[in-house]
Amino acid sequence: MNRSASASWQGGFKDGRGSISTESGALDARPYGYAMRFEGVKGTNPEELIGAAHAGCFTMALSAVLGGAGLTAERMDTKADVTFDKVGDGWEITKIHLTLKAKVPGTDNATFQELAAKAKANCPVSKVLRAEISLDATLES
């Protein structure tokens, strides 16, 4: 199974403008730029999108883990705080903190903590930080 997204950029680093799109159409040429990423101007940025993907993936993974334990959540709300720091000469995502609030009848806190940790460890987006990344780069003339 493959999913795709794309980005387009025109101009320089600080004065340029870009757009981000997804195959599903959830994002369709959504604008982003330097000010949205580094100066707190309202708009999207890659780090926010990684946070949304991580929160969604983890929550769904936890639903699967709970189901495997014979449990079903009434409600789960997950927030992902992505820390984006200057490191050396560049920028890095240095941490993602997931905050989960859930109502899961029929379980105790110790079991819930164990299941949540299992979901975090097995969430595909959690794993992507350790994944091999390949690149094909073509310079057009």
C-alpha cells in the first residue's frame, strides 16, 4: 500500500512560497512558507502535519491494541506537541510528546498504560523516525 503527498516551492528560503497537497485531497495546494514555519504566522507547516499524522496514527493503533485485549474505547483524544529546534547549522524535530486522554471501560490504569505503550511502540508513524529513507533526485534542464 502506498500513499503520496507533494510539495511545490518557488523562490528563496525566506521570501519563497510553497504549497503542500495530498493524494486524498485533504490538503489541496495548502500554502506554507518561512513565516508559517519559523515566525509563528498562522498557517500550516511540515512539523504540524507530522504531529497530526502521529496523533492520528497512535490513536488508531491504540484502538487496535485495545481491541486485541477485548476492550473498546468510548473516547480517545490525542495531542502531539512537536518540538522543532535549531541544532548546529540546521533545524531538527527533537521531540514529539503525545498527550492522551481516554475513556476505556473495563480496564485499570496499569493495564491501560501497558497497552498505550505498546501502541506507541508499534504505531507506524512512531516507527518512521527509525525508518530507512530513500531519495531519487532529478535535475531538470
